Amino acid sequence: MPIIHESDLLSQRPSENGRIQPTLEVTGLSFAYPDGHEALHGVSFSIGAGEKVALVGPNGAGKSTLMLHLNGLLHGHGSMAVAGLPIAKENLPLIRSKVGMVFQNPDDQLFSPTVFDDVAFGPLHMGYPEAEVRQRVAKALAQVDMSDFETRLSHHLSIGQKKRVAIATVLSMDPEILVLDEPSAGLDPRARRSLINLLRELPLTMLVSTHDMLLVQELFPRMIVMDEGRVVADGETAVLLRDVAFLEEHGLEMPVIRNR
């Protein structure tokens, strides 16, 4: 299947020289682990401002390895930039405020005594004054409909509530792009629907890695498919989901819509 690039059709921010500047740009990214396993092979794509993009593929496709490059946790060969800022060692503190990374297990992200403390951690670490920290926490919790939970103990929350607070911890940093790993994993139907509605309403650029193809079909107009460390397709979700043979070749399934 030919790769279909659509990012050039979307509204993006001009750079200083007048050229269109994507929110996220990855060019020729390759990476091998110390044991010699080559996890990424020349991965390239760009995401425009406001795009919501699904990242899909079988286990071992390289999705998690790719995501760990986006805030500098891993370093491969190639180039990457967020809002025109190269992802390089000297830029990492700023990059990590621009890339809001939300892990699959919220317990990996929530470690402070209260919800307020968890959401305030990033702004405090960046040195913002107390008044601005409180403003950022209030805004982030309002965005995820958790305003009444500031004093609650994070580890006493439900998994759905924890995922919302985990999202709030990165929203408090006012990121350029929200990057989520398997956001619907472990959620019951009600919490899953609540999360879908939240992601739909958030006015942010998103890259979401998921095996939940119903979520992809419902929320993400564009889909990047990875397999064996390579981008094998990048295009319109509705078009790619109609190609059953292609989906099967790359370990994916056409989502089955349940009768309501």
C-alpha cells in the first residue's frame, strides 16, 4: 500500500522564514538497543497543529520506542522537532514541557500525596510562581472534569479517574502536543466512553498509540501504521480501515461496531 501523507493539507503554523512549521516532525529516525535489536528504521512523519493522529501496529512494531524519543528518553539517529525546536540534549527541559507524555499505567505518573500535588509537580519544577502554579492546576483539572478532586489521595482513585489526573499533570504544562500510550486500556465501558469524550473535546494536537481500533475509528481522522520498526502506511483512517488484507498483514483488525 502506498504511504499517503495528509499533513500538508492541514492548518499549521508558519515558521520565521514563512514555511509551514508542523507541531511535530520526525525525519529518518533509526534506533538500535544495546543488545543490537534494531527497533526503528528510518521513521519519518509530521503532524500539524490541531491534528489528532492514531499510532497503530502490532506488539514489537516500534511504537513505544518511537514515543520515548519524543521527549528525549531515548536518542536515535535522525532528526526530530517540536514546534520547530530540535529534540536535542540542550533543549530537553523545554521539550518535555511541550510534549505531554501520558503513560499507559497512570500509577507510573502519579506519585505525590494528593491530586493537587501531582498536577502541580511539573509547573513547580519549571520554577513558576505559586500563584501561576495554582492557576495552572485549576485549569488543568477543569479541563479533565476533576476540579473537585484537588485534595483527594491519587492512589485512592478509580483507574478512569487516575487516567484523567495523569492527563491533567501534562496539561498543567501547557503542551504543544499530547502523546498518549494505550489510553483506553483497563477501562470499563463507562470510563472508556468518558475518556473518548474528553479526548474529543481537548483542543490539542495528539498522537495516540493504541490497539483499540474502535477508538481509532471514532476519534482519529488520520492513522500512522507501524510494523517491524517502519511506517508502512500514513493516511486517512477511513480509507486504511477498509483494506482488510492490509490490516491482517500488519496484525490489525477491522473494528467491529457493536449493536446499541
